[in-house]
Amino acid sequence: MSDGPSRLLVVNGRALLPGGDPHQGERCDILIENGTITRIGTGLASQLAAAGQTTETLDATDRLVIPGFVNAHYHSHDTLAKGTMDETPLETWRLLALPPQYPKRSRAEIRARTLIGALECLRSGMTTVQDMVTLYPFDPEHFEAAVEAYEEIGVRAVVALQYADIRGIETIPFWKEIFPAELHPQLSTAAEPDKRIDQLAWFEDTVLKHAKPDSRVTWALGPSAPERCTPALIARTAALSKTYDLPIFTHIYESKGMALQARLEYPQHGGSLIRRLEREGLLGPRLNLAHSVWLLPDEIEMLARTGTKVVINPLSNMKLKSGIPPIRALQEAGVSLALGCDNCSCSDAQNMFQAMKLFALMVHVSDPDPGPDQAARALDAATAGGARALGRDDIGRLAPGCRGDLVLIDLTDPSYVPLNSATRQLVYTEGGRGVDTVVVDGRVVIRHGRLATMDQEALLDEVMAVVPRFREDFSAIAARVDKLKPYLAEAHRKIWAADVGANRLFTGR
């Protein structure tokens, strides 16, 4: 249940409503009661006053009111690493950024990194984040610290532990043969097996069996990637998802190396991870495939047929040299798409405006023939598409019965003068500067660009207190990885020389 005011009235705004005018919006008031939108109309303030009902009022004059964005693929574990890297291929980036490479973190760092990531998301108009968090080595206190941070700051969070039971070196083409054996212990990927604890069993016994259905923090399952999970682990994931009706988020075909691994290691499935997942019973409406850059046409058809969803992550896909996902083909097949901003160390920004613009522009440059307008599709992926990924129909839209998650955009900002199309200007013009107020569950979380639920300066102080240790460890890891670069480069060249049946990277040839 909401811990905000029992009644919040947003008045005099222009709202982007389902089926409404996508260019000018609809002038209306929005009433939120106990965290739920109950009425949308005009003159609601006078009607409430006449009925003797008191309410907190939020003036939306000169504001565009939009549904809160849903960041459907995000990792809080590396928020302190934004700006640490430039062009870095995915397989090298993993060694620099991800928890299995680092010493065990402090509880204070877990809390601080979760808070600063959530603040950045909120400031960008995101009211919901799907955090596929890696806690390695796993510590229940670290899980508690992340959840407590989300509860305190007030963002809606869907938390999934990222897990795997196959070592990373077994899942990347050519690494075992190229790297000397004595270097193998230095190689890892997004999640590594943790023999000290059965994370899924702990998660079910400690979290899922005691879940509160009305909480802002809810749960999902996070198998790291199919090639990092045995069939037994996939089966456990499918069973838990069915038992507790949980969405599943996993990485698939993010890089050419991941596609090549499927071709080499799964001949019994025709070299396809999608066929493997279908045979193992995981494809379906609860499954979300992050990235999906190197999908083949027949695999796209399988996703459409089974109702499996895809989360596009354009920022990280570009920076990590992963390529351009087949967005238009997925759209034409009828696959539901969501948007994510992925890791801070490779997208560098939890900014849905950047993600929406790049989403649309990648479609534009990936097919020479003109296609349908993409602005509305990008906005849908950032809002209702994210809600669909989470299996929810009560967020991502402004409608009675939906949760009171909304954002006020300043229409006096030069980005909106003149206001020719609210939808197009949100996607192609806005960069985040116009976000004025953010409401989650009927509670004002960002007010005039400032955090309203916590002392923002104290939060920043918490973050800066843990930064020196993080920088020290990052420097040591970067020095170690620097010595591995000749082997990494050789594996990278061999991967790109292989044929996987598609090309998703523009090479000028």
C-alpha cells in the first residue's frame, strides 16, 4: 500500500492518455487515492471541494503529464562505474565491471550504489526499475541493503537476483584454448556459480514465501543467460516462475560471441538458444529476453508464437560493439518490446530519453525502406511495454485503476516551444532536463528536480564515502585486465571472423 498522502490531485495538466491526442495531450485533472488513479476529468478540484473532501493538490499548469517510465533491464551493481570506460567489447567489459572480478563489497557500498542508481532513474522520469542485481559472493545482508534502499527512496522496484551454475570461461568462444591455463581463474562473466549457497532456494524460502502483494518492491527471477545455466537450473527457474507467477529476465544474444557460442555448443538445438529454451519449457509470456541483438528470423517467429517478450537496450548495445537489434522485424512479428538502460558502466546513463531516441534511430538506419513512425512505439516500449514485461497492467498508463505513477514535464523548456508533438518531442528532443516532478504510488518523490523522500545531500555524502575504495579496486582490476588484452584481442578477432548467420554491426562494407 502507498505510504504517501491518501489523496493527491494533479490539476491543469496536459496528459498523454491511452487513445488520446499524442501531440497536444488532453487537458485534465488526475485524482490518485491510496496510490491508485481513481478519476481523470476536468474540474475535479471544485467537485472535491463541494463534497467536502480535502486533498493535496499538485499544480500541473504548463506541464505535460506522462506515465512513469519502466526501466525493464537494469543492474544496480555497477552504478559507481559510470564514466570509467570508453569503447570496450562486451567480453572485455565484463572483466572490468562485474562483481565476480571484485573483492566482496561492504554493506554501506551496496546501499549507496543502490540509492544513487535509483536517484538517477527517478530524475530521468523512471518510476519503476527492474534490477537484475548480482551479489557476489552472495550475502543475505547485501540483499537486504539493496531492498531497504529501494523502500526508503520510494521508487518502484522489481528485484531479481542474477544467478548461474556454469563458469564464465566455459561460455565464451575460444577463451579456454587462447588463454594460458594459469590465467583461467582470472576469467569470469556476469554471474559465477556460488558453491557456498543455493541462491534460488534461499530466495524462495526467505523472500518469495513471505512476499507482500501490495509492496512497491516485488520480485522476478534472473537466470544470467541460458548458456550459463544447466537444464536443471532452467527447470527450477520455470517451476518457480509458475508457482509464484514471477516474470523471468535473462540475457540472450547480446554479442556476436554469445550467438557463436550457441552455434558451437548446441548442435542438438540447431545452434539456437531459442530452440533450447522452447524445448526446456521456458519460452512464454513470463520470459523476457534482454538484448536479443543476434536473433535469426526463425527465432523471432518463435518468440512471437510463444508470447515471449524482448527488452531492447540500445545504449549498451552501441557502446559495447554488440550491434543493432532487429527491432523492426520484432515489431512486424508482433513481439512485445520494452526498453532498458542496462549497466551504468556501459550505458553510463540511466536516461530513458536517450534510450527512446536511440531505439527509434536504430530502426531508421537498419532498413532502407520507410517504415511506420517510431516515436510512439519508442514511448510505448518505455512505458506500457515495460509494464507488459513485468506482467502488470496497472503501471505504464494513465487510466483509472492504474497505480499513481506519473511524471510532470516542463512545457516551458525550450525543447517544447513550440509544442508541435508531445510524443515526438519527448523522444527526439528531450534529454531529461524537462523532468520537473515524479510521483510514485501517489507520493511525490521528485519535486522540482529535487529528491523529496530523503535528504539528497546526505545521500550523495553516503555515495562519496564509498567511492575511494571502489576506485582503488577498479584500478587494480584494470591493471590486471590490461595484461590480458593480447589474449582478449585474439579471441575477439576469431569471434568476428566466424559466421553466425547474421550481421548486426555496421562495418562500412
